Amino acid sequence: MPRISLENVTKKFDEVVAINNMSLEIEDGEFFVILGPSGAGKTTFLKVIAGLEIPEIGNILFDGKIINDIDTANRDVALTFENYSLYPHFTVFNNIATPLKSPMKKKKYTAEQIKEKIETVTKMLNINHLLDRLPAELSGGQKQRVALGRALVKEPQVLLLDEPLAHVDAKIRNQLRTEFHFLKEKFRTTTIYTTHDYKEAISLGDRIMVLNEGKIEQIGVPEEIYNFPKNTWVAQRVGWPEINLFECTVDIDNSRLYSPAGDIYCNLSRSVLDNLKSYEKSDYMVGVRPQYLNIYEKPTSERTEKAICGWVEVLDNQLVCSAKVNHLELIATTHNLDFSIKDNQELWIGFNDKRLMFFDKETKNNISLKNSEG
């Protein structure tokens, strides 16, 4: 399977820059996930790799060979679109068989070989009982499996998946996500998978590229993206409920952090202070994920701040609540479902300073990453 490289690639549509001077490498056999909102350039990226769009500037390489002038049919890639793109008048069998019957296919297959290949793929995807049905007779999850089967039956060198789970319900989405784990281990095809759902990205990706308006915000393994977001933009788009962000001032001499909006003081440990001291600034944006805010029904021996619960709800297996400290509203979560807090009730919150993320107030970049890179 090829290693895919982009060298200073730019793709425009009139005045809109869909891919902006992008350079990166995707390893042989890697399951590479592109995470970003609508309009980030995810689909354009896949079309450029597939040869459906040609960049104005830069090169695309497979195993070091420039393929800019190689047409789609000769790139040995398979692309599934968000809307499935099934032929409505073809049965499931014939939809999946279309790549094997293509006149552009270098290797010609007999009818028996086509049948064997389709049986193998459809059994693996659990749609072998649907071969005689038309797309209109299928559920969203079944249509997605058919589209995936059509891509896999080609045995491509590169598999391109554009928001494959966007139009299926939550139950089917979780089931298909599990099946993708199986497929990635079985095929080890170089795969590029786009999504707007950070859970899909974290669950599936060997590495994740966070994309914003055609620019790379960050590339890293899932743990890096979640625990060490490069900037506040990435931090806000990875994790739910969304990370808490607020302005603060750090007093190095007195070893503490102060939030003007909440009138909150938080003691800082020596390791955190040493990291901040080397940055030589006092004003920051600080981030704390909701699960790392400690919440209590009563004051405790640790330093806590009194807050008012604005709202509370139970989602999945966790309790989510808002905690307003003066003019600062924070979101906190706990897996303690016996926590008996109610709307407009007092509660107390505490901070674990080692779980705080510090961002430059002007650039919004992560201080820890800058220090580690420097």
C-alpha cells in the first residue's frame, strides 16, 4: 500500500481556498482521519487524492512518485461519498459488482470470480442476505455497508471514506464504528476517513488531522489531539461537553492563578509554575475539561469555590451540570449519579492544577506545546 505525500498543495474554487498550502505524509497502511466542521476542506482533500480535482499548486505523491497527471482510473483508489451514490435501479449485488465490470478495469474477472468476491465482502459486512434488494429497500446503515462493499471489492491500494457514518442513527453508527476497527485490522489498506465527529476520529484514527478552512491546525495520535491540543480552536472541537475556557492571571511569586470573571483563586504546584515561568507572561487563557472539575455538595478540606447550579441533566452514564461562580459559568461532569444537586442549588468546585491547559492569550496557542517544541 502506498505512502501518500502532499507537498505545498493548494486547491481553490474561484476565491475560496479549499486546501491552503498543505504538506503532510500519510504512512503505508495507516488509518488517517481528517476531523473538521462543514466547509473545512475534507471532501476536497479526498477528491484531490482521488484525482477528481487537480490542485493549482503543489504535488501529490504515492511512494515518492508524483501522480498529479495520473487520472482517477489509474490511481487504484476507491472513494465512498457521504450520500452513498448507489445506482437506484441496480440490486445490491450489481451495485457492488460495478467496479469489477468496469471497462477501465485492467484485470477482467469471470462471472464466477465476481460472485466469489462479492460473497466474501458481503458476508464480512453482514449484507449477504440483501443481494437481490434495491437501494430503496435498504436502511441507512445497509446502504452504507453496500457503498463500503463496492469500495472494498476493488481491493484498492487507497481507500477514501467521506463522512461514511453521517446519515445513520446513533445505534447503527456505534455498530459500524466497531466494524471499521475490524476492517482496518483485516485490510491494512492506506485509508483516509473524514468526519465532523471527534468520537469517530478518536476511536478510529491511527493519527488525526484537524482541519479548519483548508489549513492544518494539528496532526497527531488521538491522545495528543485530546490531551495536548495545539490551540483553543482544536481544544474546543475535541471533547464533549466542550472544554471550559476563561481568562486568568498567574501570580508566580504567590503560586496561584486568579480568574477575574469568577473571582476565583487556584493554588498552583511547582511543576506548573516552572512551565509558566519559562514563558515569561502573566495573562493566559486557561482550559479545563468538564470531567476534571471536582464538584461537591458541601465544602471540603481542599480549596473550593462556591457556585450556583444553573442546570443539571443525566446523559449516558454521567451527570452534567453548569456551575456559575460570580460571572464565570463552568460546565462540570461526574459519574457519581447519586450526586443530588438541583437547579439553583449551591455546590462547590475545585481545580486539579495538573489538569489545566494554558494558552497564550493573544495567539491562543498551547503554552506547553510551545515550550516542548522550543
